Amino acid sequence: MMILGKNVIVTASTRKVDFHSHAILPSYINGMKKLKIDAAAEEGFPLPKWSAENHLQFMSDAEIDFSILSMPTPHISNFEVAREINEEFSAICKKYPDKFGFVATLPLPDVEGSIAEIDYSTKKLGALGFKVASNSEGVYLGDERLDPIFAELNRQKSLVIMHPSPARQLPRENVVTGRVMALYEYPADTTRAVLNMLANGTLEKFPEIKFVVPHCGSFLPYMKQRAGAMFQMLSSMKMMESVNIEDSLKRLYFDLAGDPMPDALDILLKITDIDHIVYGSDYPYVPAPILLKKKIALDKELRQRQWINRIYSTNTKNLLK
């Protein structure tokens, strides 16, 4: 329980939670240097600066009570660096237990290392769940090589927050989508990963995992009907097993990071219901003043629909059990 001011009491059931926020930690920056990863070159966007103090100020201004921190992109596949990052996340969250929680980085596609990190981060570090990239060194979510990892996540009924990672081969020259990953490649690769999971029955095989898909569902609202028709055709041609997209999509949660207003929220509701949507800011990748303006527009719409408590609080309870 948290007490804000003299009369306002925030409990775990009423606190407003941000499911999509990042911390750019020294262990992450040093790890990328060690692994010779150039974030600006890979993402087409410089790493923003982050501090706990600035993040807490944003949360206060945005009336967010609790933020779930995750590692940003580029994804780290090295076990030792992932461990260092998770330990630093844990230290920050222990310093601010009423304000921050974290989802641990898994060094996918390393199966043995990821399973070890699931155990360590859960038992030793207090992780709320796990962050997985849409693809890790070209291995996509839904690939059967990752099934042992997902089996352990399923056994623990884990919260798993997805985050896009650029495809390994992209048209980089003379095309804007190949220069700035957040413009197109992020939602494209998220969609690619979820379609792979749907096609391979991942959500049906591991029904206890609580997946959160970022950025208003990315391109899935458009792809639902097309993929459903294509999967049915491919199944009839014996090119894949039969799958039920409707049932699988109902298992997913979606965050509102990005630009939910004025159109994306209604588009997202084409593939899910209000009970499977949570708030996400994407701080600090979007500057705080811009996020605050976006949140004003979103909150106005949510109040009109009487959904504000469900998006920020009620829907989070199932994910944070």
C-alpha cells in the first residue's frame, strides 16, 4: 500500500501501472561496448539518457504509480551481460520497491542460459517476469528451438513482455524504413514474431504464459483476417497444422505504447477486448513532455468510455499475480 498526500491511498488493486518502460543502465551500455554493438547504427536512433530520478519525475507528472522496467533494444544474447543487467535492474527496484519492478532479460536464443536466468531472476532477483525479443540472432518467437524455454515459462505461469528487434537483413539504403527502426521495422518484426507463434501453435502449447504484445498490437489488427484466411488455405494444402487464430489471440495482452489516439485504440479492439489492454508509455524513448500530451488525449478518451481504471489498474492484476 502507498499513501499519496494526506487522503489518497493507493493499493495494489488501484495503482496505475506502466507496462512498457525502459531503463538504460550502465551495465547495458558497457555490455554493448563489450559486445561491439553500436545501438545508434543498428536502430537508427540514439540511446536516450535515463536516470531513476527523471523517471520518477515523469511518473509523478503522468500520475503513474508503478513502472515495469525492461531492457531496451538492441537485444543482448550474451548470458554474462544479461546477468549483469538483471542484477542492476534488481538493485534499482529494491531501492524503489513501491515505484519500480522489472522483467528480466533472457539471453535468447541461448536455451541453457535462458533457463538458468529464469531460475536465478525469479528466486534471487525478484523479477516480475521476463522480456523476450521478437527475434534473437534471427531466431523468432515460435521457433521450436525455443520450446524448452517456453516450457519453463509456462510451468511458472510467467509474465512475458515482448519487444521488437530488427530483422537481420533489411533494405538499409535509400529507404526511410531501413534507417529508423521504430518507424516500421519494430511493428513489422513484432507482427512477424506473433504470426510465427500463431502458425506454430506456441500459444496453445504454452497456455499459462501471460504474453504482452507491444505498441497497440503492431500490425496484427490488419493481419488477423489475412493470416486467418492464409493459415486455413495452407492447412488445407497440408503445408501447416490447423490453428485457431481467434482462440490464440484471446490469450494475448496488449500495451498502448506508441500512439493509441485517435485511431489505434479502436483498431486494436478489432482483435481483442478491453480486458486485455494495459498502459505503456515507452519512456524514455519518447520524451516526457510529448508523452504527457499523448496521455492527456488518451485519458480523456478512456474517461469518456469509463475504461480508465480497467486500463491502468484492473487489467494489471491478472498479469502481476
